Amino acid sequence: MFSPQIEWNCSQCQSITTDRRKYCTNCHSMLTWTCTGSGRSGLYTHYYRHRDSCGYCAPEVEEEKQQKKEEKQQEFQALDLSKQYEFN
């Protein structure tokens, strides 16, 4: 999942992509991002630094982290249940 505040494009061939990938599928150059909220932009490699400190992107990052945490808890609960059944 990625922020709807971010637009991904290729500065070489001017193509726009809807998914976050590191390189352009057309010309294989590194993609750039633009945050529509803050107006900042940069190379793919700097996106995570921006995302973690941006006021527009950070709330969504927290939601994503919480969702992943809940998914892991569910996985652990499922593993615990399967281990309990093995011992019974």
C-alpha cells in the first residue's frame, strides 16, 4: 500500500505509473515521486525518508504499520492454535 498523496513518474520518458516500482518499465530509468500535499519530489531511493517525515504521508504510514501489526498478531494466534492442537 502506498500513499494516494504520491504520484510516480519517469523523468526520462515522461510516463506515469500507478504502482510503486523502482524502475520505469519503458526506459528502465529510476522513477521519481511527487507528493501532492507538500509539493516535494525526488528519486525513488529517497521516498521512504520523505514518507516517514511528511505530515501528509505520515498518518497513512501509521495506519499501514498498525494494519501490519494486527496481521502479524493474527498469524501468531493461528500458529499458537495449531501448536495447541498438535500437543492435545
